[in-house]
Amino acid sequence: MTYDRIAENRNRTVVITGASSGVGLYAAKALAARPDWHIVMACRDVAKAEQVAQQVAIPQDSYSILHIDVASLNSVRQFVTAFRETGRSLDALVCNAAIYMPLIKEPLRSPEGYELTVATNHLGHFLLCNLLLDDLKHAASGNPRLIILGTVTHNPDELGGKIPPRPDLGNLQGFADGFKAPITMIDGKKFEPVKAYKDSKVCNVLTMRELHRRYHESTGITFSSLYPGCVADTPLFRNHYPLFQKLFPWFQKNITGGYVSQELSGERVAMVVADPEYSQSGAYWSWGNRQKKDGKSFVQKVSPQARDDEKADRLWELSAKLVGLA
């Protein structure tokens, strides 16, 4: 089901996954404030997306909503078909949707039987990126961009990434074994839900860098990632302890100074989507774990695992096989 309101002057189109809450919602709002952008809110719950778009006052002529469940490879393919049926040119894709379930004891599974965190955060977006590459190549604006959201927790070299468990992809044994039961983790070891999230975000950065290596020169697409700061009250943490949800924002505001509002994080995503100064492909943009006083972004060095080109190539080949592209 699609709610489509087309304004003639909105001649650039961005698809944002997970746009019904948190960073994705406020990125949609920030881009809708720019007169030349139409936002396709790609969401699992279409009714919720419509409701929250109205609640945060996104102009009705600036967005449409299409269903996607990023954890389902079939749903990803259906979304691509539905998007193409709109007849819109695609100028930007923002892979934002993610799940984080730190308290579960046993792994959950995607419709294809893969561990749900890696299916949602990595495999579904990997498929979506590959399927929409051709659409981006033919962007009407001539300045296509593909952005995958990052997180400081992917990088043990940064303060926010030092808290255990640290991410470790090992030799990608989980990918080689197909993530079907009883296999859950990327390194093939025992299920650990927090590590599953961090590992999946390392995969996101590896995917961005491999997209850049394989396709930037031939397509002109700008591939990048960003860490918009610590959005401590994002709904990403809705599956955490209630006390954590209460104390974590306070801690980031008053102790670390790393807190960023959902509104500001959305503005930062919009900047990476639309502003000329973010045209560097292969870049990982950051505003720092502790916010810089000048508020300016910089290209940050990614973690040792996330800059391992050999691992990126192997991850690509194994992921392509799992999503049916090989």
C-alpha cells in the first residue's frame, strides 16, 4: 500500500529504510524541509509511518510510504518492484533500519531462517543496495548517493567502542555456514545479542567500502557512512532495560557530552544525503563521540576490521550467495 503525494518541484527522491522512528524519521523530516526532495519512507509498519509523519509535521506533499521488512529478502525484492512502479528516479538511498535486542537469550530468525540481527542490519540492506544500484546510476540529479548508517560501537579504537563485548567477525564462518540453525554468529561462536549487533554494523561499513571499491568509478555513485553522534533516546534501545533507557540519555548528556537529539541526528543524515561537501565516496563521516564544539563533521578512520579489504571482498561474495545474487 502506498500513500503518494507528488509535488512538481520535488524532483529528487530519497529512499530511507526504517523511517517510522528515530534517526530515520527525523532524517525524513529534515529532507522534507528542503523543497527539492521527495522522501520514500520504507517501513515495516505503513500505518505507523503515516501516523508519525503527521505527528512530526512532515508536509503531506513531500513523502510517500512503501512497505518493506528488511529482514525478509522477499520483502526487499517486492519493495524494489513497488518503488519502480512509482516511476520515480532514485537519487539517494539511506540504509538506516536496524534492530538491537540486547536482552534476548535465544536467537530469532528471519523468514529465510537467518539470524535476525544480521538479516535485518546487513543482509537485507546488502540485497537492497545491489538491486537499486542500477536505479541510482540513472539518477535524474546526476549526483546519486548511497548512505549506510554507522555506529561508534563498531570501532574498539574509539571510546564508545571499547565497552565489551567487542565486535569480531573472525573468518566469517557464520556466513560460510549460512546462518541457519544452529549457526547464529558471524564468527560461528555462541550467540551473544549485543555482539551480534556490533558485528552487523562492522559489516555495514565493510559493505559501504566495498561498494565504493567496486562501483564508484564506473557509476559515479557516492558511497558513504556516517555516525551522527550518540542518539541516546532513539527507539533503537526500546528492547533494553527500562532503567537503561532512562539513565543512558542522562549519562550521555551530563557525563560524556556525547548526546545528540534525534532531530539533530536527522539533520546530519540529511546533510550527507544532500549537501555538496559530502560528495567524497568511501568516507565515514563523524561528528565525534564527544561532540566537537564547532559542530563540524570530519572523515573518521574506521576500525581495523572495517578497513580490511580482503575481509570486505570475502564478506561481499558470501553475502551475495546468501541473498541469492551469486
